[in-house]
Amino acid sequence: MSIWICKTCGAHFAPSDVCPSRCLICEDERQYVPEVGQQWIAREALAATHANEWSELEPGLTGISVVPDVGIGQRTLLLQSPHGNVLWDCTAMLDGKTRDRIQELGGLKAICLSHPHFYTGMVEWSEALGGVPILLHESDLAYVQRPSELITPWQGDRLEVLPGIALHRLGGHFDGSSVLEWRAGADGKGVLLVGDTIHVVADRRWVSFMYSFPNVIPLPAREVRRIADRAAALHFDRIYGPWKEKFIPAGAKESVARSAERYIRLLES
Ligand SMILES: [Zn+2]
Ligand SMILES: [Zn+2]
């Protein structure tokens, strides 16, 4: 039996002798099935040809990605705090060195997911790191393709994961799309880890909000307004997106407010 992984989105599937026939995440209108059709790779084959790469982002925050890229090139963020460590979002592969290094740093208290495009290898990461709870919003449970008792759905709009570290469901991209607020980040000015909920664009003074990025489907004005209103109440000055160039070092709260205003103005003009 193998764990099969969707090559397009990096999602893991329940163990099976044969590869799956479809991937719900890719068939959803926010993603796509490539023209050559859905393709799969077994976990062992992936592990034999790929490795994790670490990069320090700021004190207490490290990016971990898979090289070469798998799926959409997801990166996971390891957040270290005096109350324990949390993993934000996930990648399709965890190598032994990374597992050992995280354990040396004190292990994890939880794995927090922004939305299904980052579910990838969440069950593998949790199992390898002591079976820590996988916190994902219950609204998106239908997209879980490798069920596990470690998955701990949460409800509502806010969940304090550890002191000073909270999940906020802002919605938009997915019903359960969430961000992680880290109040001590950026020297106490606050950091927001955003997944695809808030998207740092090419001009890094700005962000955007989309229902689908690959298929370029916008969100309604009321959703953008709601996301911006919720974000305005959070404590942050810096944003880290899923890839290294998706980064606003300072003034990020103003960027979100200004960008939402521009987006809504264009939709409604
Ligand atoms: Zn997929
Ligand atoms: Zn996404």
C-alpha cells in the first residue's frame, strides 16, 4: 500500500495499492486538472528524489519548502514561541532531517491550515511529529482526501492556538480560509500569515483577494469588504504569504485596507 500524492496540488490520499482516480481539490473550479490529465506519485518515489529546504525569515519564524517544487510549490512556516511551536500550512513532503530538527527545537503543539490548497501532507507531518492536532476549519472538511483522527476541525471565526497566536477564519477564497495572527512577530508589531486568504501581488505595496488564482475569478465586493474589516481588527504590520516573494515587511495593515478599497471601487464602478 502506498500514500499517493496528486502531482498538481500535492494532496496526499488514503493508503491504497492503486492510485486514486480523481482529486477533488484539482477538480474544484478554484484549481484545475492539467491537460495531460491527473497524475500521481507514490510517497516513497517522492522522498527518493526530493528534500526539504529551510530559510530563516525572522527570529522565531522559518520557511520550509520542498526542492525541487511539488504541487504548487507550497511552503510551510515553523513558528517558535515561548509557549511552544506551531506549523502553519504544509508541504507534500517531510524528510527525516526536518523531522529531527523540529523535534530538537521542542516539537510541535499543532499544525494549522489556511485552506485545502495547503492540506498536502498534513497527516504525514503530524504522524511523524508525535500526532499533534491538525487544526483546519470545519467548513472545508469535504476537501480532506486522507482522513485521520488527528484532524481536529474548529468552528467559528477565531481560535486561540497558543498565547499570542490565533487563527482567524476570514473566508473569501474558501469558506474556511484562515489566517494566523502572531502578535509577538515583527518585534512586537505583529505578523499575519495569510495563505491565499490575502494575496501579496507583484507590486508589494498591495494585496489582492481572489476566489480562484489560476482561473482568475474575483470575489464579490461584500466578501472583500468583510475580509478587510476583519483584518483591520488584528494586530499586524507584516505579512508572510505562501512563497518567499509574497512578503510585505512593514505597513501591511494599511496595504490591506488600501487594496480592499481599490478592489471594491473597481468592482462597483
Ligand atoms: Zn490535486
Ligand atoms: Zn488557494
